[in-house]
Amino acid sequence: MQIGLIGLGRMGGNMRDRLRAAGHDVIGYDPRPEVTDVDSLTALAAALTAPRVVWVMVPSGEATRSTIRALADVLEDGDLVIDGGNSRYTDDRPNAALLGEHGIGFLDVGVSGGVWGKENGYGLMVGGSRENVERTMPIFDALRPEGPREEGFAHAGPVGAGHFAKMVHNGVEYGLMQAYAEGFELLSAAELVTNVPAVLQAWSRGTVVRSWLLDLLVLALQDDPTLAKLDDYVEDSGEGRWTIEEAITHAVPLPVIAAALFARFESRQDSSPAMRAVAALRQQFGGHAVKHAVGPSGTPGDIAGPSSGTGSTQG
Amino acid sequence: MQIGLIGLGRMGGNMRDRLRAAGHDVIGYDPRPEVTDVDSLTALAAALTAPRVVWVMVPSGEATRSTIRALADVLEDGDLVIDGGNSRYTDDRPNAALLGEHGIGFLDVGVSGGVWGKENGYGLMVGGSRENVERTMPIFDALRPEGPREEGFAHAGPVGAGHFAKMVHNGVEYGLMQAYAEGFELLSAAELVTNVPAVLQAWSRGTVVRSWLLDLLVLALQDDPTLAKLDDYVEDSGEGRWTIEEAITHAVPLPVIAAALFARFESRQDSSPAMRAVAALRQQFGGHAVKHAVGPSGTPGDIAGPSSGTGSTQG
Amino acid sequence: MQIGLIGLGRMGGNMRDRLRAAGHDVIGYDPRPEVTDVDSLTALAAALTAPRVVWVMVPSGEATRSTIRALADVLEDGDLVIDGGNSRYTDDRPNAALLGEHGIGFLDVGVSGGVWGKENGYGLMVGGSRENVERTMPIFDALRPEGPREEGFAHAGPVGAGHFAKMVHNGVEYGLMQAYAEGFELLSAAELVTNVPAVLQAWSRGTVVRSWLLDLLVLALQDDPTLAKLDDYVEDSGEGRWTIEEAITHAVPLPVIAAALFARFESRQDSSPAMRAVAALRQQFGGHAVKHAVGPSGTPGDIAGPSSGTGSTQG
Amino acid sequence: MQIGLIGLGRMGGNMRDRLRAAGHDVIGYDPRPEVTDVDSLTALAAALTAPRVVWVMVPSGEATRSTIRALADVLEDGDLVIDGGNSRYTDDRPNAALLGEHGIGFLDVGVSGGVWGKENGYGLMVGGSRENVERTMPIFDALRPEGPREEGFAHAGPVGAGHFAKMVHNGVEYGLMQAYAEGFELLSAAELVTNVPAVLQAWSRGTVVRSWLLDLLVLALQDDPTLAKLDDYVEDSGEGRWTIEEAITHAVPLPVIAAALFARFESRQDSSPAMRAVAALRQQFGGHAVKHAVGPSGTPGDIAGPSSGTGSTQG
């Protein structure tokens, strides 16, 4: 079937390729002339035969919201817009309402699979009406992995449910990644295991912890067995934060996902104000040695404390 | 090749089947007459041709240690003992030393795969000398999954490294399970997603969170879509505890694995003394309503507090 | 000085008493006839001499917002409204703006001290203009504890800063309470310490952990040495949740405060869906015994699992 | 009364002063000639009138154990040894048994108060027999703070109970410190509160969170309002680790104390292997930008990633 696709970056570009490979007629729009098929959203609307289906694959937040607003102007009654980006689910109902005023339908789709989706297919979680879902099923079938439809696709519920499910997916993902990462660190810290990458690779088949994320970690370790080439700075794209906020709203305890999120926050701090406060407290009550911050001269901080002796008794 | 196998429970029995299906000559011993091949350890030793290989697959701790001691008596110089149970890695060197006094070799093997291993094969992590590992490789090759050897088998290091790797594997497993569980709970708590099992099933292929544990959760939800038939009481077999203890020894932060372990501890408490203390504090400083414990009559605890009114300002 | 006080519950009523004891002229309003001094907000405004100062001490959220709206109507240019309740700090700027349209000033005040404040005084954190703070200083001086002003009072910053500081105060409070509670539980669990209340009381002076919360816990244990009379159900009033949400906004890791909040969420669950999911996974991969949920007949859940035997090797 | 005191460091030296100020006859021994009263343990034993009481105040672990062994030789039947250091409680029974073979009694005492104890008195938790406790009560009364005995002293239970209680005390202390530290960080991160030290000082009286640790934090902020002079590196003296290990033994969930301990571990890492693993995973599945580690030239790590574009959808 014919589909417009807005946003031809890492994800959108790959999806265009996968959809075309499946025989669909994809007209892509992107502000970058070297990748776009048409010059403008207006040109995209003109190039598509009504009733149109347009898939939006741009960064979440204002970029998506402004794209939706623009589409409300260039599309018309009977068309359908799909937001396949990582929008917060709370954006979906307003977006759907705005489009609905023009008779334009809306689906929100959580898409998982990263850069590997082009080849493997993408896991899809969809929110919206049954009618709109069925109308777009050929596209979903082309994007999802080979195999039974229900193993790579779900109609999760009404508008918002697709992005909600994707948000939770990413929250779970944080927890999974951190669990493997902690295991990697402990294996590395103990000197008993002499070949950490080999152990992780041996977990690839048969074990309880086998997974695609594990496969990726094994891959990463092939190039860099201790990951020494990488900085330990880890960004977050927002969905983990939303997951915790949603958990708080529903009074759901998420200790593991929260710990994984906080570990990322910590990874980005050059100096933790909290831990400076703990150091200050220890110095106050126990006369414990503390490190002074590195001076402007770049000399490493020295250890300062009271004249040592036997017998400190505080923690 | 020929191998003795001690312990024919869920794991050992399945392993005997898998080894025999691969053409190996397995002589099993178990105290239960209905499953054993021989009547005693002495009979087992007699039935095996020297130099013997004996795989021990009994509960960790004293059961394993006493089996090793017994084997030190009935085996002889040149034989080899493999501990494939879930022994704490700190048991391995003493066990190896004891056997070594009699010229008997030792390997420790972490085995993962649960009841599915009979069919899928088991992930194997081995500690010990290269010579002993090579001698037993036909057995390992039969037990591990199909595919490249390194994806289901690793020689992790010297004696102890196999069980150490398995301990960390299980710690990671705790974190993974808890991450999926938290996602399941949040999806269930929000009313937006109308079909939680379908969403989890849709994560099975293509997504970043796909894994074997996810497949098992999908399976469990097919019978019991809200898991209402289950109690929320979760045991632990000890390896998660050892993982945290090892992390403490090495000053490795494991917030996710520790949170997963503590969640299990909490799941087993009828009443948390800590949370009673928090309730007591709230009552003390704020006159907050608290619940009284259920009386012996079984009547539910009532809410008690000072006469209500506007304007409490404490947390 | 003269002040109107809206809300005469646990906190407001005590504050009226403390202010009057300090010689201030307090006119209180509360919908409950038995405690109020005037019949309505209009009557309150009429009874106060302009320029008026009115302290609002009602539950946060809509109750406070609607009171502010009503005051915007009955007060006039030059008056001052103080929100001393537990409003979320994000309410303060809108409330200040609404009142500002009528020429009415605004201060937000975080008040800590609970039911003990009447006697001990209240810790106060204030947000707003220096001018408005100075105007109200006699009230603050009467409410705060004896001693140096800066040890029970702070002008924290502009509008919103008072409630922000109080929100963080309550977040810290969650962490402190949970820390003592965990210590109480561990002391109780080990049989070595034969007199847990005596140990906690011995921490009251001289130790590093001495605090007012500890004093309250000691008090609670005098009546109920194991806290057996209490249920372990712990409510939260919202400020801990806001603290975590704010931390997420600023990418600040708060592992301890989050853990304390989640412990409260867990305390309120009869059955944890997450832990049922973990139980389900253990049953799936390892054939581990699980407990079935209690049936409608009230019979306790039985332990069900595969026929037992030696040698399970999963966590 | 007369007492021998071994170890005249920060704690022991102060305790000698406090005991002498209370009129006790203290004979101190320390290997440092400039502080010691006698030249050797033998000289100490000779200088004390039998039956002797000797207080050991040296670093925990081997230093304490070897001192106990030496005392077993130089003391005699009817004497009493008190271990007031921070020994792990599991050392107490063996130490008591060793001394008991010579007819020498034993008490273990947890001492809290840090460098302030000289002036304020020390909180004391004691393990051992009632008879030995009563014999030493004049010493305990001199060391503990003014006020009711039970507010600074507890006979916690049999041998080991004193150090067990002190271990838990320190675990609680970790949680308390981290709670304040997190609050300090969040107050500092948000720009709304313009005077963070003033807010913390305002918590000193009247509030729910007032405590001695808070007073110390206020003190530390007077010199260094943002604690910028300090490094965020925080040591631990072992008791927090033992607390978690003990919790694991008793299946007691300690999420807050564990989080506080792990925060210290993290504070000491220049680069977290776990977070490098998370970064590696994000790069693998999403083509996310990562930072490369700082090169030997000291140039900061650059951000590397695939050519950017719209539409990444992973976390």
C-alpha cells in the first residue's frame, strides 16, 4: 500500500528501506534534501492518493507536535496519521483530538528494534481504534519481524496505549541493561574468572539469561574486551524517567528500574554533591580523612585528615 | 565416553537422558531405588572403568561436600570429579584439595537451563585445569546446546571460576526477572493498556527486550493472564545472596541485583517490622492515622488516628 | 500583630494557640462551627483591619487553590496571603499571580514539626519577597522554636522556594525514617540483641545517629516493644513522590529517598503483581515450587511444584 | 576505679582524658612513646592492681585479635578485658572463649560519638554477662553522656550483642547521611532555593528532620557553602558492609542502607565498568552516541556516534 513517511533519520530511513523491500509505495519527507523524496509536507500530501496514511518518525516532543499540527493543515478528512516516534503517551490524546477536528484519524505506535530493525523487523505496540489498526495492517506486517504476528505486534489499547507500552518497554530495558552491566562488573572485579567475555558468550545459548541484549554485549566485548575504550557516561532519552513518574502516579514500586535510571544520572556527574556532603559529615564527626577537590592547577586532590592514630570507631 | 552421574533429580535425571541420547555411557546413582542404576557409590566406582569421570549433581552445601568426601574414599588416583551443582565457589578449592590428596582431579561446572535444558541443552561455565576440561569435553559437548561451542560453554578460569560465573549468572537473572516483573506490574496498574499479555508477547521478536525469560513470562500469562492464581511469595536459592556478598567484598555497586534480592525478602514477609516502625513514627510526629494489626478474631485492622481535621503537614 | 488563620485542624488549631500565647491577635476560620471564630471568609475579611495578613492552613491541592481564589475576592489591594499548607511548589506561582492581579501579596511557607510544634515551635521555610517576609516576621518569630532565628527559620528564596524546601525536607524525612526502620528490623531479626528498645534508647545521646525521629521511635517502643500492635501499612502524603519527580527533572540520583518511597508503596499491597511474575518465571524455568493464592474459602495457599528430587540448579 | 586502656589514638586518647576528668585512674598503653603511660603490655599488667580491667581501643580485625591474644598471656584469672573498638561481632565469641580459658572475663562495647565524645560523652552498647557489666559500670557512667543512664547506655545482650548493635547503628548512620546528602543535592540542583545552607540550618530546630548529623552538615556548610572544596570520594570502614551481609543472612530487606553503601562504592570509581557496559549496549542497539574514554594525552573524550539524524527510538 501507499504511505507517507516523515523523518528519514536512523530509524525512518531504515523503515523506508524495509517497507519498500516489502513492496510498499513509500514517499518520504525529511528536511535534508539528500534523503527526501519530496520538498515539503504540502508536496508530500499532494503526492499521496487520498485517503492518505502518513507515518511520523521524528524526535518526540515539540518536533512531533509541530509536525502533527502541520499535518492537520495539509491533510484532509479521512486521512490517517501514525506517530511512530517515542512520544510521551500523554501527547497522544491531544494530538488525536487536534487531528480529529479535521476528520483525520490517529494511531500511536511504539517501535522497538533500533538500527537492527531494518533487517530483523521491529516490535510494534499500537494504540488507537480497531478500524485504523486494520487499515494499516499491511504496513505493520511489513515492519514487524517474520513469524507469528502476535510475537512482534500488539494492538495494546486505545489512543496512547502504544506509546505507554513502549515507555514501559524502555523502562524494562533500563533494568535489563543494568543487570547485565552489574554482572559484567562483578565478573571483572573478581580475579577468579580469567576470561569474562568468554563467560558472557557462553550465556548466549541454553542459559536462563540468554537474550538479544546479551548478544549485543558479547558483540561489544569482541572489539574491546574490558570496554576500556568507552567512557562510563550514559545518556537517557527520557522514557525511563517517564516510567518512574508513571509508577509514582500509580503507587507501583519499581526499585530496579529506578536504580537503573539513577545509575545513569550518577554516571554523568563529575562530582556528586551528595557524596561531598557524606564526605563532609564523616570529616565532621569522625575526623575521617577526606580528599580535597582537584585544584585549578590540575594537581590531584590530596588526602587530608587529622593526624592519624589508632582507634577511629565511626563508619 | 563413560561417566558416572550422582544425583538423578530434576536436573540430574534430565542430564542422564540427554547424555545417553548423545551416545554416552552413563551410570547413574541416586539414593532412590526407582531411579538409580547402581546401589551405592562403591558400586558406582566398581561399575566405572578407570580412569573414571564422576559428575556430582546434588544440592549444594553439605550434600555436595559429603558426596565429595565419600568419593575421595571410593575413587582413586587418576580419576576426575565434576561438581555440576550450585555449590558456592568458595567450596571448590577445599573440595579440589581434598580430592587432590588422593590424586583425583576436580572441575566445577555452573550449569544453567533449568528443566528446559534436557531439550535445549545447558549453558556451561567450567573452572579447573585445561587438561581436565579437555578430558571431559565430549560430555560438555553433549550437554551444551547445539551451535558454536563458545555460545554455550566457557572455560572460565581455574578451580572455582565455574561456580563463580554461575553465581553471577544467577545474580543477573534476579535483576532481569525483576525488571520484567516491574514492567508487568506497571502495565497492569495503568488502565490504558487493555491487553497486557498481548503487549508482552509482542515484545518477543524484534524488540530490544526480547529474551528467553520474556518467552517464559508470555507462556505463564497464557494460562493465567493476571497471574491471579499465584501467591506473590518468592523464594531464593542463595546465589543472589552470594552475589551481593561478593560485590561487597569487591566494593562493586550492584543496586539492581540487590533491589531484586530485597524484593524477594519482602515478598515473604507477612508483616514488615520496618514498615511498622515507619507507621509508628508517622503516628508519633503527625498524629497520622495508622492501621492496627489484625486481631486474633481475624477482623481486619481498623484505621485509628486522632480526630481528623484539616491541615496535617507531615509526610 | 493581627492575623487571620484559615483551617483549624490539627496543625492550624495548634498554631492559633501558639500565636495567641505569644500575644498575637488571631482570628480563625474553619467550616466547623465548634472551632471557628467567624462564620465565613467574608466575615473574616471584615473582622481584620487592612492591610490584612491571612494564613491559609488547609489541605494542599484543590482545597488550598479554592481558598486562594475565594480570598482573591474578599481581600483587597495591600493585603497578604500566606500559604502554610503542604502545597506542591508548582502551585505557588499561579496562586501568587492570581492574588497579584488584585494587588494582594503572597508568601509560601513550609511548616515542619507536626503535633509537637505547638509546644516546641515549628521549623519554617519561606518563599517570597523580602518585603513580605519582613512584614510577617513577628508571626514567624512566634511560630518558630526558641533560640536563634536562623535555626528554625529561613527565607529560602522567591515564591515557591518555601514549599520546595519543605518538599525536600519531607523527602529527606522518608529516608531517615526508613533508615531507622531498617535498623530496627535487623536488630529484631537477629536474636543476639535481647533488648532492642533499650539499644535504640541508648542511641538517644552521644551517638552519631541521635535525632528527634529516634526519640519518637523510642517513645513508640515504650508502649509496644515489638510494634506488634501496628499494621505495616504506610501511607504517603505526596511530598515524597514530588521529591522523586523533581529529582528526575533535574537528573539528580536519589536512591535512598526513592527506596523509602517504594517501601511504602509495597507496604500497601496485599499481593504484589511483580512478585507474582517473578514466582511465575521461577516456576517456568526451574520447576520451582510456588505458592498458590489463597482461595475464596480462606484456606491458606498450598505449596505446589513438580515432584521434588535432588538437584535443582536455578535461582 | 582503676582501668588500663590500650590504644591512645583519636578515640582512645579522648577517652583517657574523659575518664581522668571523671576521677578514674587510667593507665594507658600505646606503641607511640609520646602518648603512652607504660612501655609494654607487660608493664601495663604490672602497673594495674588485680583484679584488673583493661579496655582495648585499637583498630578492629587483626590488631584487636592480636592484642586480645597478648592480654591472655599477661593477664590472669579474675581480670576483665573490654573490646571497645569496632570489631565485627563475630570476633567476640572467639575472643571471649580465648580469654575464658585463662579465667579472664570479656565485654564487647560499641562506642559511638566520634571526636565529639570527649566533650559530649559516648553512646555505649554493651555485650556480656550482667556481672561483668556491673563491675565496669563506673567506667561506663563516666564515658556516657550526662543524663539518664538508659539514654546513652544499654546492656544489649550476651557477648557479641554490643558490637552487633554498633554495627547496626553504623548501618543506620549510612542511611541517615545519604538521606541528608540527597536532600542537599536536590536543593542545590534546583535554582529556586537561593540559600541552601540557610534552609538546612532552619531545619535545626522544630522540624521532623532535626538531628545531630544535620547540625554537623550545617557546620560544614558554614565554611564551604557548596562543599566545593571537597572531593566526592567516600570511604567506608566496613560496618555498613557487615550490616548488609547480616541482613542477607537473616533475609531482612535493607534497601536504604544498601543504597547508601553502594553510593559510597560508586563514589570511589573513576570509571564504572557497569556503566561502560550500558553505554556499549546503547551504542550497539541504537547507534547512540557514546563518549570515548580520555586518551593518555589527557584530551577529553569526544562524543562518537553514527551520523545523526531524526528519529532514534531507543532508550
